[in-house]
Amino acid sequence: MKDITSDKLASVAARILDDKLGKDITILNISNVSVLADYFVICSADTSTQVRALTSYVKENVKKLFERLPNGQEHDLKNRWNLLDYGDVVVHILHKEERETYAIEKFWNHAFKVSEEKWKKDSQEYSDYS
């Protein structure tokens, strides 16, 4: 397993989702408010097929780039909310309706939001389109 910081992994996961046309990508730094993880990466998709495809794409690319597999992986029965748990980083890929319903960002509103400009800069070397 290659050594990578949690903030870099979160940024690269967001970049992978962005390159595959994930929508409304948000990174929350929850390290100061939770022991669950350091970062949540949250992404929306229009269909359950896209949710599944984005999940597979992140899993494949994180494995290829950093030789890391998720510690855990969960999904609901209809593939409308998938989760990849890398320990320090948890990637949530939700159907847009589930994202509105569960409002993870509102629940974690005391967490620090990483700007898109920062995560794009921090993951530039991993872009498919740089």
C-alpha cells in the first residue's frame, strides 16, 4: 500500500468522481468533530446505474493509484446510496434525491468544507484531463 495522507486521498477521490462526471462534489473535513474518519467525500448522480458506476470507478482507481481497497463497502438495495470506507476517508455516492433527503452536509454543518479550488489543485497530478 502506497503512503498517502487522508487529505490527498479525499482530494484524489473527488477528482476521480469529477473526471467521471459526478455532480455536486463536496469534501468535508470531519476530523475535528468525529472519530469516524478525517474526511467525507460526497457526490451526487442522476441514476442508480451512475451511482454504481461511480462507485466502481473510484474503487478501481484508488486501487490502481494507491494499492488501497476499501475497509468496507455498503449500499442500499436499490443502489441509490453507496459508501466506500477507506478508514480515514469515506466516499458517499448518492442518487440526487437521496442526497437531498439525507442532507449529509447539513447534518455535518460544523465540519470544515474543503473548497473545490483546493481539492482540484491538490489532485491535479491525478487528473485524466490535465
